[in-house]
Amino acid sequence: MSSVNRCQGARIAYLLMAATLFGMGCAKGVKFRPTALARGGVGTIKVELTYDRNNRLEVKLSNVPDPSALHPQHTRYVLWVADADRQHAVNTGQLRVDDKRVARIETLTPRRKYILFVTAEATGDVTAPGTEVIFESPLIDW
């Protein structure tokens, strides 16, 4: 084997090792705190730092009631990203509950220090959170 091929092989091995180590250290799991409205539901969040410095969020809600069970007008849940004081909340997407009582969403946020919470809403395009919070996260400081 020539020295050029050995160098290319070493570079590839180094890049694979770096990618593996980078991927292992850049994700964390967070559990939502359910409110009484969650009725025994469970919420989990996987936060992963992307190559472009966004936070990729994978949210899964399990064993949750249909939003209409909380109020007849509610049709879905909405995921909010906010400052710790909830003064600046952004609607990051809507979740629909399937027939197995599971709801999922994958989205991004550029924020580094934030909380997530889920509300029951009549529509998914609301610009301010309603009062019926079913899950909330602890402060995520990434």
C-alpha cells in the first residue's frame, strides 16, 4: 500500500471517529413535567445540537387524552418554545393525537436557553399560548 493510500485511510478513520464522538456528546433527553390535564400522559424530549448550531427537538407525547376531551373546541396540541419567564413564546408546531393516544413532532429552535411547553388549542396556528398547559419542561440550557 502506498503512503498516499495510507494517509487517505487514516484521514477517513479520523473523520469517522470524530463524527462518532461528536454525535455521542451532542444529544440529551429531557422529560416533560405533566400537569393534571395530562391525565397520566408522559412526554419526552430529545434535544440534539445540529451542525449549524440549532437545537433539533424530537417531542413525543404518550397516553395523552384527545384535546377535545379537555374542551370541545380544542382540536390539537401546540408546542411552544419560550424564555424561562414565558414572556416570549413561539409556536413551533402542532401535534395531533393518533388512535393510540400518541403525538409526535420534530422541529428546530436556535435558542440556547429555553423551556418547552404544550397547550391544548382550537387551532394550530395560534400566536399566543392558551391557558390549558398539559406539559412543561425544566429549563434547557444548551
